[in-house]
Amino acid sequence: MMEFRMLVGEELADAIFDDVPQDLFIGVAVDAENSNVVLKRASFEHVVVPFSWFEPRGGCSPDFLDPEITDSGLTIRLGAYEAAGDAVLYDFDPAARERMTKNESAAAFLASL
């Protein structure tokens, strides 16, 4: 049985009541049997990410035995390895990718004024 490691206290409440809770994570569990990381969003939906997505970078490899959500739901930590929640959502949630793309386009337009 997977056990979720959750944000606590004020960080948990802030994520749940955020304007865009679907873009924040409040819990993480490791499904070693299927080689997946299961992320619980502040909107209570799940995102399943295969171990292979977490590629070693800069000499740092993910430690799937030490998962945690940090930075008020913005970051997935696996030992010393960290991954941005936005990067996960961009790759695994088409609606989040669309929101991010619209925000980037709007920012570029405003910068051109």
C-alpha cells in the first residue's frame, strides 16, 4: 500500500485554497512496484509520473525512497534531487500546459508594449 507524504499546516491550507489549486501538489507517494511517483494535487486529483521522467542532472539522481513536496506545493523533492511541479504538469497535464502557454503569450505581448 502506498503511503502519501503530505504538506502540513499552513502550507497545506494555502495550497488547497490557492486560486489555482490544480497547479500545486500537496502529497507524494512512490509506487515502486510499477516504477511511478504518484502526486496528489491541491485539487485532490492525482498525476502519475514514471520514474524514467526524473532523469539524473548535474550528478544528482532521484532517491525514490525519500520523497517530499516542498516550497508550498511547487517542488517535488526525491532525496537531493528536485523537480519543478510546473515541469511535471507541462508534460503530464494538457490543460495545465495550455494555461502555461497562454500565460507566456500574454507576458510576451505585454513586454512588447
